[in-house]
Amino acid sequence: MGKANRRASTRDEDREIIFRRLSRDCALNIQFADLSYEVKLRNEKKIILNNITGEFRSGELSVIIGPSGSGKTTLINLLAGYRIRKTSGRIEVNDKLENVNRLRKLSRYIFQEDCISSKFTILETMKYASRFKLNNNFTPSERQKVINEYLNIFLLTDKAHTRISDISGGERKRLCVALELLNNPAVLFLDEPTTGLDEFSATQCVTLLKRLADSGRTVVCSAHCPSARLLQMFNKVYVLSEGQCIYQGTVNGIVPYLQHFQLTCPITHNPADYIIEVATNFYGNYHNDLVNAIQNGKISKWSPVIAENQQNHRPCVYDSVDDDSPDFGTYEWKTAWIIEYLWIFCRIIHQMWRDKTNIKLMVFTNIFLSVILGVTYHNIGNDAVYGLFNYNLVVLISVMFLFLAMSPMLAYVPQEMQYLRREHFNQWYRLSSYFMALVSCQMVVSFIMSLLASSIIYVLCNQPLELFRFMLFFLIAWLTFLTASSYGMLIGSRMRLLNALFMGPNIAAVWIMLANYSVEKAYLHTWEKVLMYSSFIRHTFEGAMIALFDFNRSDFVCPPNIVLCLVTKPKLLLKISGIPDPSYVQAALFLLGFYILFTTLSFVVFKCRLSSFELLQRNSLYQYMRYLQSKYVFGES
């Protein structure tokens, strides 16, 4: 027992030393004035924030509370620069006017959802983060030392080798904070960090946040309704109701503030619960009186003038032109693009390898469907009796390749977007390096899966054992896998998982129907040709048919006991299939073009979802179309 107490005491002393070393001497105070934000819903506008004013100081742990729909998350998002662009009002850092994008560089944002890959351990997750967030001049031993310090601070040392899927909600939340603190930011925003945690885990989390604030950071979080015990740990409370400020100040100032309006908080009541009940008009409509009394946040007499723990932190000598001042924690990319690309590529491969169930399903499905198709059309490759069945074979091959490549991406990308949203917003890496790493992994997987499937089908169906012909067939298979997977990436990057799994196959079904024209082009209208060749499946079909039955292929063998074989000439089969003028290069180039198109569109969708284009954001028609899409197509609230 004595040894355990000594070990615990030693760990506490180590944490104290680390906290002192990680303290920031430079204070970053955030002020905002007359902030407004509204959204347009059809023909009316809904005001989310209405001319609010306030201040969050360095060295303080501040909390934004209020009823549901009062604008807590919107205010956090606005200050952090997340998604919200079109606002009015001003934001200042140390009394100097600042824009949202600049403030974003000074801060890090912890989302309400703990979006961390469950396939890695805590230590592995920290190691990957350290590669992006620490300078390149850190040696491996120095990186490990920094990681160990943060694991110690956030009480995660004993769980360092435990997978994320096996840790508790409180440990996940502490890990999220630890990841973003690796490069020592000056400002930390958290959206409801205690949601879903029990009282003990929530207390641990808030205690650590309080220590971080005491070390000189500006820590701002939102909470729906913290318990009385948690509430006492915050230095400042900012209360919102209907998008307006009804109180800002200390925790102990809530009760006397409400007494000015003859609202007496019962002694057994949590002040946070009571002021939220007041905000919801439970005791009558005091909203306008509260807003006017505090002047929507402009009056700060209920705030501490200077917090005790702030006296040791000097205000930064802030020059808005200087981006390189170390005092602000401004972020310049510390890692070369190619290094980022290689690290992300390795991480994605590592993550895929850890997901054994998914790998087994992909390989099994690929082999199973290929064998079923090969057995069904066994030995028809050179048999003139079954020559026409080669048409059916190639159609089924095209459809099979489409779904084998598309389905995994439809399931993978929506989840990956959650990780990307957090990491890219907090400036771990460039979007371009991540996207290229994802595309490269997609190319590797597509190469292996297409080689496996095409080899099994080619051999079982008894196609000519000619290396040149097989390579042509494999190239079409690989291009089809690439195109279908990039199409799956496009759908998955824009929609949620359930919607992507529904819409992806439905759109693909239309392409399959459009591709299945076995009529000579001379008999088709122009619009029919356009529709047919707008489906990349058509180019897969033509490319595979040409690879198998063109390039001077020998005639099909007609068995001696058969009086008449309808199709003995491969050229005739191509003509019957609607390919009188075969061009393998054209089919391959069209598939490559579709792949480039889908990949480019995917990058645009990634870019739009993560950073939003300013020009589109200012377009009212675009805003309305996004509202209709979100509500009726993508099921977003």
C-alpha cells in the first residue's frame, strides 16, 4: 500500500513538472462584439446568434451554457472558424481586429464526437499525430518523450497499448485533447466535452481542462447543463438563450444576478439548472429583461476583472501582419508534402491491415464471385456451341467488377470523412496530401483485387492462354476497378453511410441498363449513343470484349458431333454484340477519363465539405439548394 501511494505521489509530482513546462507566458484574450449569424430556410431567415458580445480570457476555463437550440455550438463553431463563414460583427484577439481564418490558426477545436480510428492503440495514435504536429527536427526519442509526457498528464499511460475500440468514453475524450495539444496551441475550443460521460469521467476531463487553463491557455467549451460540482470548476460562465446573451460572469455571480429580477435560486438547486429554467421561461418571460440588463454581453461587471491565474501571463504584443510570432501558436506546415503523403499512405495501409474482418470479406467475396462466374461459364472460351454466351459472360464480369470495387468505398469513405474533418480542420496535414494517399491506396487495392478476379475468371472460362491477351483483359479490369472505386469515393464523400449505400447501387443500376445495348451503332439515335456511352460500364464491356475476341483471335472450335455452330468467328461475335468497329485504345482511354473525372469531382467534394468555397457560400441560390439537399436527399438535420 505504501509503495502504491509513493508511486501515485511520484506521478502527481511528474505531472506538476510537466504542466509547468507546458505553461504559456503569452496571454491570448478573445473578444467578440455584435456577432450575428442567420440561416436562410426557404423564404424566411432564422437568426441563430443575435448581436452578442463577450470575452474569453487567457488563464480562464470558460463554459457556454444554455437551452437546446440557444446557439452554443454555433458560437463555438464561429469562434473556431469551423464551417461558418457568413457572419456580421467583429472578433478581436488582444484588442486587435482579427478574422475567423486567422483565429483558426491560433486555436484547436475538439468536436463533440470522438472521431478517432478504433483500429489503433492510444500510443500508435499519438505517434501518428506527433509526426504531423511536431517539428521535423525532433528525434524519435524526443518524440517519444513528448508522447509519454502527454500520456502521463492525461492519465493514459496504463492504457497506452490498448486499442481505441476498447477504452472508455472519458479516456477517448482525454485522448482527443492530448492529440491537439501536441503542438501546444494557445486557444482550445471544445464542443460539449462532458456529454455522454459519467460524473467521475466528466470531473476528470474538466479537471484537466482547468489545469490547462491555469497554465496560460484560453480554454472555452460548451455544455448543456453541467452538474453543480462541475460548474464550480469553471472560471467564467456565458449563458445563451434564443441566440442572445443573458449572463456572463463567475459561477458565484449567477445567483445574485438573478436576484435582481426577484428570481431566487433554491438552496438545493444547481445554479446552472436554475438559469436554464429561467431561460426557457419556466418562471415567466424574463428574456428581454436579462438581455437588457447585461446588454447582450456588453456589460461584463459580472465577470472577474483580472483572474488570479492570469496575472502571471503577459498580453502578447500582437501584430496582425506577423504570421511567424511563436507567441500565438500560429501554424505553418512543418512537414514537406511528400513526407505527409508517405506517412498518411502508411497509416491508411496500416489501418486497412488492422481491419481483418474487412480484408477477409473483400478477398472472400472477390474469390467467391469469380469462382461462381467461372464455374457457371466453364470452358466456353473456345467452344463455338456456347460462343454467344461469351456476351453474357462479359456483361456479368462488368457488373461484378463494378460492385466489387464500389461497395467497399461506399462503406469506407463516410467514416473516413469523420476522421478527416477533425484532423484537417486542426491543421494536421494538407488535404491534397491526404487525398493523394487515399487514391494511391485505392490503386494498390484495386490492382490486387482486379488481378485476382480476372485471373480466376480467365482460366476457368478457358480463354486463350496468351499473355498479351490476358494483360489487355487485366488492364480493362483494373481500370474498371479504379473507376468504380472512385465513383464509390465520390458518392461516399458527399453522403452519410446509409444514404451512400442506398444511392450508390441505384445510380449504378441505371448505368448498367444504359450500357446493355447489343445493337449496331448505325441503328441507334444520337441521343441513344450519348446515353449508352455516358456509362463507363459500356466501355468496360467493349474493352473486355475486344481484349478477348479481337487481335486476330483464332476461330471458335465447333465439335464434330454438332451439325451447325452459329458463331465460329470472333469478329462476328463482336458485331452481334454491337461492336462492329472495335477500338481497345478508345475503350481504355474512356475508362481512364471517367476515373480522372470521378477522382477530380471527389476532391472537389472533399474540399467543399471541409472548407467550403467562399463564392458559393455567398450565393443565396446555392444556399437554398444545399438546404433542400440536406433535408430531402441526404437526411441531414
